[in-house]
Amino acid sequence: HDPARRPVNKPPPVPRPKGARAPERAPTTSPPPAPASAPSPREDKKPEAFNDAASVASTMVTNTAPSSASSAGTEGINGTLPRMRAPVVPANGNRFTAQDINAFIQEVGAPKAEPVEDPALAAVDAAQEAVADVMSDLQAASRADTVPAAGAGPEAAADGLGVPERRMLKQSMAELDAWLEEDRGRRGQGETRQKQRQQAMRNGRVAPVDVVTAAIYEDDVVLSGGGSEHKVVQDLRAAKAARKKGEAPPSMQPIADEAKKVAPKLDSASLVEVLKLFASARHEDSDLYLRLLGEIPMQVRELSPGSLVEAASVLRRLRLREPTYMELFSMEVMNTCRKFDRDTRDTGSHALSPFSPTQLVKMCNAASQLETKWSTRVLAVVQDAMGKLIPSMTAEVCEMVHPCTVLAVMNDALKRQYLERCAATGAGIAATRFETDCAAPDINQHAAAREAQRRRDKRIRNVYTTEFCIRKESFSFFSSLPQEVRTHLGRLKDGAEQLPVEESGSLAGQVAEILSQLGVSYRMGVNCGPFQLHIVAEGTNPLGEKTRVYECHETSAYYAAEHAAVEEPALTAETKLRQRLLQRMGVKVTVIDAWSWRGMSEAQRINHLVKLHSFQ
């Protein structure tokens, strides 16, 4: 018997006349048993949501269904379940009689009894209703935490289909939109100022590029916010003025802490000015400089050519080898030059470059001394701009070109053009000294002349070093130069021994003091080609070297970015070039670095020098 079938009441028996024989019944055949894995019809109609939420109800169904099914099976055995209807056949013989017809009509017209409900099926229906109630409660709870999606209509809200209301995400998106709008406004202002500068250059003020740039960007010096950020710049300017007067400057750490707070409020020109003032004060705080530099990428389009060069020069002065910012500055230089070329081509202007010769040389010096890897596009644009500006360089500008710039930026054509310009202007020759003919010279003129002489003495070695590099490392190129250029380079070679003596560092002074205590004769500031040796000491071992050259590497010989690292700090490009050229001249040097020297006591330093000087 199939327990899934609903039972019906047994029909009443057909009345039979007396003496009549009971009709023969056809043999009943039970349907074949269904396979064990086939699902019941009610199982196919279960809702899809009947998963985890119906675990409790499924337990109830499992516990109640077997008992009900067993009871139903028992009732089926006792005769409660319906049996198959008897076939309609004549009672006697092969023909229907009137009695057979009357009996059939009575059987058909008899009232039908109400079906008996199966307890097992009732339990399953009750479990399904419980699951439906649970699912409706879950949907109502989730509908309270969601809002209907845009354009979904009331049907989506009724079914609980929506997206969570993310207030923090909407607020962040609104702030990002505000930042983008502010950035677009600043870019528009920068383009307006660029057009004003180009208009000023088209009006005839082309030669003094620095003056035109300063006149157009003079409003950038004024701070935008005032208040605390204005006070930071005023304090830095006061500290710089105190140092010039010889007075004790104030403590820089409180000013640095305040500058970190107001950095987002500073505009592009003020950021560069604050960087320059802190660098001139020689304040060592890498976090401060990185905090200020982090604000520049958002305002890099507003930087004038002069401010862009000053920012790169500050990194060079601080020896901060930050490739990200130097690549950003170099890309901005390329974009500025390309835009300038397009504008001049459209307007028919005869301007050469948006940068002056001094600005371009400073930018190339900063990139080469920080070992910036120029991309092919940027290098091509910079070389093109330098080729246009070399003919307008003066002797002072030619002396500013660092040897690293000549080796890393210039190709052979630019080197030849640059050396010809040096020969034409007499760069490096006749380094005049300020001499007074009267007993009481003008104080202001005397100070200005001394300052100009100091600046030239500081950079005049660049031309002599460049001549030595070309003659020692590329003699074939040196031989191909014109005769007047080789004559000028020969004069530089002969006059290298008369270069002014540079001031020795503190480390060299400490080493010389210990050598004097040990009774060792030495000399300081000895010229060797274009370089000045730090200490040349006489040898104490008769069988060893007659002299020993000590190379004292101060902290300025290393990049500042490596100071906090665990490994040994990296030497700058200028220091590595000096060591390579000294080795080419056959000078054997003994290096004493500041990092190991600082970690020694006075006795350890003496013992260290005794070992170095005795081992020959």
C-alpha cells in the first residue's frame, strides 16, 4: 500500500438477491514498488528556502512521520484504506438482468463518505507551515536593515530586495569628489598663470626670463591661509636673518613641529619656500622634509619653473635621494618644455625655453648628483632645451655645470658645444681676487665682492674636473675637439695647481690632531690635479710608502636617505667620481668614514690611526 495516497471510505456492499451467487472478482495487481531514491511528490514541491532555517522543523517531521506512517499502514491492513472497485459483471450468466442494472444504479447513487486525513501527511503540512513562518520573519527582519534600490519600485521593497545603506561610503565619496573639484580649480589657476607668463614673454620681455617669472608669480609668495602657517614662515625668515647677523638662531624643532601641522594649508610657492628655509638652516629631520614633499604632487601643476628648480635643488642640498619626487619633477620639466614649444610654434614667438640657462643647469645638476634615472623621452627634451640655451651661457653659468651633469646628461654633440662655449667665455680662467686700492674701502662693496668670490671659488673646480674627466676617460673625443678648445683645456690643466684652498672638514681636523700627537708630519689641502687631498702624512716605515693619503669622508659624502638604514650608507655620485679619478691618477688613499669614527672613544681612535699608519 502507498501511504502517500489519501484513503476514502469503503463503499457499501451491493445488495444481492437470495440464492444468487457472489460475483467473481478480478485478481488485483499491486503497483510496482517505487525506487528507494525517487522523491515523493510533496518533496518536489518543497520551497528552495527550505535549507538552514528548516533544520528545527525537519527534526519534528523526522520524529513524527514514522509513527504516523506505521499507524496508517496498520489501518490499511485492517481495511480502512480503500480497495479497488469490483468490476461490473452480470450476476448470473453472460447477460445483464434488470436486477443487475438496479443494483448498479443504487451503487452509483449512494452518498460518498468524507475522506480520512492521514496523520503523517498532516505532520508534514504543519512542518512546512512552520518553515514558511520562519522565512517570513527573516525577510521582515532583513527588510528593516535595507533600503530599496534606486528604480526598483515598491515590489522590490516589499520583497526585501535592497542594498545596505552605507553612510560612511557615501561620505567618503563626497569628500573625494570635493578634492577632485578643488584639484581641477587649482589646475585651472595654474594654466591661467602660465598663459599670463607666455603673454608677458610675447610682449617683448623675453631675455630676462627670471625677472618675468618673478613678476608673474610674485603673488605666490603671499600665503593663502594666514594664521599659524604665516607664523611658520615668519619664524623661519627671522632665524635666517639671525644667522646672517651672527646671532644665535632659535630652536628649529618647535617650528618644524608646527610646519608638519600646517603643511596641507600651504600653497605651492610657500611649500618650496619652507623647504628652502629649513634646508638653509641645516635642520636634519627627514620626516619633516618628506611631510612637506608629500604635499607637492597635488600642486605640482601650479609650480612655476623657478619653484620647480628650487624644489629639486633642495633635495640635492639635503642629499635626499628620493627617486619618486625627482621623476615627478623631471616629468613636469618635460611637460613644461613641450607645452612651451607648442605655444611658441602657434604664436610665432622667438623664445628659446621656459627655463633660463641658470635654472636648467641647476635642475640637471640636482638630477645627476642624486643619480636620477632619466627616461628616454625626458632626456631627449632636456638635451634639446640645453642645446638651445648653451650659446647664451655666461662664464659663471658654465662654471656651475657639474661634471656629473656633463657625463650623465650631455651627449657628444652637447659636450662639444659646451666646451666650445667655455673656451669662448674663458670659463675657469683669470679667477680675479678682490683687492682694495684705498685704505678704507666701501663696506657693502667689499662684502658683495667677497661673497661673489666665495661663490666662484666654490664652483670653479667643476670646469677643471670636467677637463680632467674628458682627457683621462675619453681621449679620442678630446683629440677630435677644435684647436682653440684644446688650448683652453690645456690652460685649465696647467692652472689646476693654483686653485684656491678649500676649508677642511671637522673629521679631517680631528685626524690631523691625533697625527700631531703621534709625532707624524702631515700636510692638509694639497692640490692633486683638480682635487684637494684631505691629509698627506709622511710614512714612518722606512721600507714602506713615503707618504700616506688619508681621505676623510664626512657625513656630506653620503646620501641622507641611508642614514637610518642598518647597512652601510651609500656614497654620493660626486664622492664616487672623486675616488675613481684619484685612482686613475695613481693616488692610493686610506678612507676614514665618519660613521665608524663616531663610534670610537679617544683611545680607540688613537689605536686605530696607529694601526693604519704602521701598516704600509
